Amino acid sequence: MKRVAIVGGGVAGLAAAYELARAAGGGADVQAVLFEASTRLGGIVETVREGGFVIECGPDAWVTEKPWARELAKELGLGDEVVASKDAGRKTYVLVDKKLRAMPDGMRMMVPTDLDALDAVEEGAGGLFSAEAKRSYREELERAGELRAGAPVEDESVAVFVRRHFGEEVLAKIGAPLLSGMLGGDVERLSVRAVLAPFVAIEREHGSLIAGLQARAAATEGKEKAAIFTTLRSGLGTLVDRMIAAIPEDWIRMADAVRFVSYGEEGWLVGTARGVERFDGVMMAAPADEARALLGPVDARVAELMEMDASSAVVVGFGFPDATRFAVPQGFGFLVPPGSDSLLLACTFMDQKFDDRVPQGGRLVRAFFGGAAAERLMRCGNDEIAVVARMELARVLGPLPDPQMTVVRRWPRSLPQYGVGHLERMAELMERVKGLEGLWLLGNGYRGVGLPDLVRDSRAAAREFVGRA
């Protein structure tokens, strides 16, 4: 029998163990041992259900166009649980001069597809964009040939990329808050090829990002458009629960931290407080920092290539029984540009983004803190964090009534930052890993941060291991 150690019980580790359990059930002579240092599985995916509220403590959805999470959910018997975002009412706001300004309809991140909707946006002190910013959008279309010819061969930062196309104002008001809200990252350091790969491809083909998106919209005209986001009615924690239920109980070792791994002629050795065991392979699904520390003694160059910045996050969810006492603008929520007089990075109006998040007539909002603000808040108690979150929300939305329930979660260094040159480093890293037969690197530090990316990579690694067995 071929045995593999899975280090880390987040979504990546669970998806790998689930796929191996399926293979074993089908007759493959394989066994996995999943080591989880904490007392719970799922990593940053966690759902709190109480009083009719469904509060996500980590990610609240996945991007619909990536199919792997949906496929897994259906396979686990959760097809009826799949819920699409309520895109008919989708609107995102940006905090500008202490007021919420609506982003124009037809925006794909910072790129408009409907210039008439852009023109309808009020200018100056009362609006989101100045006349100069609107002009920069129209000029981007006119510069298509120039932009295509000048597309750089080397990687560059998101900031440089957005500035080349639309200028500083668009970067500051939309580009930076969008990426900060999604990744907690610094656009001056994030790799555009790793973070915005579809836009890089559009630039190479069309030059103008606006022209490229308009061409894609025309090609799909008349076809039903899928919702942007997808979740599960009972929360993403259900996906974790179903995977756990499908994994043999004796494969899972809770509160059993891996202290070292080694590789040699005898294969892989994994040491914990319980002792040392031999394995034919290791799937390293621990957070990137922990994975790097464990693999340093095995291969110093691998550890060097794994070094990267990471951002922390603090999430605070508030459930209110009476939405009429806490009015919010129609839409999915708002973003806060860096440099604004607010500690917030973003806020999501969960009951307006998805159905079945609240009891009848209720309201659910989630405040998101990242970067330096998150680092400071993580040193505070839950009550203090909740007070800060309520104060920051009140400054934007007006006074908040007393919530029926409050959920606070800290996620230290949970969002790896894909810096400029990330793809090149990962290519070298994966080539180096090939020399360590039976090693796989899984998780959000390498090939994507979303749930679908984690599921895709982990199941592929499991199938590869079974193929070698």
C-alpha cells in the first residue's frame, strides 16, 4: 500500500484527502494521513449558523466561471445547495470624500464595458470620477494599437499596468480598493500576470482592455449570463463538512502538528509528537509560512523560492433582526481606497448579495480589515474589535442598532501576496520540487487563492499520486 502524508487540514488538504478516499473506495491501494495542528478542519473556511443567520467567517463565495468548486459540491450531493449571487441588484460603492459613490454599471473590476453608463456618473465633488478620469477611459480605446504594441515582455505590478491604461485616478479610486478588498494587497507590489492574468491576455490581443471586454460581450450577446459569484445555501462550511464525512476517520489526525519532514533513500519521514512515520509522498497543504519552515531542511532553494509576503485579515460579521432599523444602499457593499480616513478595507451587505443569509426581515453585514489595521486589531480582544468595526461602519453608513449576533475572526498572514515575478518563481519552484519525488505543494500560496483553484490543484495532486501507486 502506498501512503501519503497530507500536512494541513484546510480546504486544500481536505480536497486531496477526499480525492484519495474516493480512489481507495474504487480499489486503489492507497492511504492518506492528514495532519492538522489545530482542533478544527477547514482552515479559513468556517460558517456560523445561529438564529437564522448564516455568517461566513472567511470567504463568502467562489468565482462562478471557475468550475472546480461547483463540481465538487455537486459530487458531494450539494447540487441543491448551490446559490448564485443576486446580480440583478449588484452594485458596488467606493468611499470617496467620506461618501459612498456607486461604480458605473457594466464594470469588470476597473474596466468599463458601457461608456454611456460611465458618462452618466456625476463628476466632481459629488461623483466618483473627474472629467479627466472619464476622458482617460475613452482615450484608452483610441490607444489600442499603441497599448498592444507596447505590452511589456516582463511582468509588472498591477499599479503600473492600470496606470498605463487608465491613469492614476482610476488606480486610486477603483483598482487599488478592489485588489485590496480581494487580497489585502499592495497594488504597487502585486504581479499583474499572477493576479489579473485575463486582462494581460486581453491587452496582448486587443491592446485596449475596454475593446477586449466589449468584444467578448458581443460574442456572448443573447446567451444567458452566469452570476459572478456562487455559494452554498447553508454556507461554505457545508462543503468542508461533506468532505470530512467522506474521508475515513482513521486518516485524520487532529491536534497533531508536524514538527519536521525529511527526504532520503527511505522516502519521506514525517515527525510529530506521537513519533516518526514513513510515507511514499507528502502533500504540503499547510500555510505557506509553515510549509516553508518544514521544507527548509529538505531543500534550501525550495524554501527560498517559497518566501513571500502575506497579509492578515480580520472579519467581523453583524446580524441585525430588523433591516428597517439599519438601511444600507442597494447593492453588494463598498470598498475603501488606501489612504482614506478609515480602517476598513471593505464591507459586504450579505443579505443583498445572496438569498437565505438572514431570518425574515433581517440584515447581515461583514466588515473586512486588512494590512496594518488588521495587524493592530489582532492584538485586541473580540469585544474591542467589534466596537471598532461598529464605529467604522457607523462613520460610513450612519448609526447601527444593537446586533442580535456578532462574529469576529482573525486570520493572521492568511493572504499570500503574489509579487512581481511570482509566476517565474513558481515555475522554478515547481521544477525544483520535481527533484523531490513524491512532494506536492498545495494551498493558496502558489497557483491561485480562490476555493476553485485549491480544489483543482489538490484533486489533481491526489490523482497523480494514485497514478504512481
